[in-house]
Amino acid sequence: MPKDSELSTSHGEIKMEVTGKVFFIDLDSTNGTRIDDVDLVAHDPYQLTLGKPIKVEVGAGEYEFIFEQKS
């Protein structure tokens, strides 16, 4: 991620369960996280959809990711 004064050093993390489900977890960041127009609650895992674009807003930046599972 590029340098951004509104982006916390430990802003969030992405975790994958053994089931293959992928989650983003906001680590109580100062300015919060927004995914697909949903404001995330700190420490509440938000399930990411595999194979489709996901809009992530953190700090002053807006990013788009696509998470895919290898077969």
C-alpha cells in the first residue's frame, strides 16, 4: 500500500480459513475500513467474495482487489 497519513501501520489483516473462506479484519484502525460500501466494525471478520472485484477504502485511498482461489 502507498504511504497514507490516514492509513494505520497495522490497519487490518486478511485471513483464509481451512474451508477456503477469506476474511478481512480491521484491527481497530484509527480511520476505519470500508469494503463494498460497508463500514467495517473493528475485529469483526468481514467475508470477502472470491472471484469478483472488491472495493476497499482505507485512509484517503480506494483500491480494488480480486481474490481467487487456485484449483
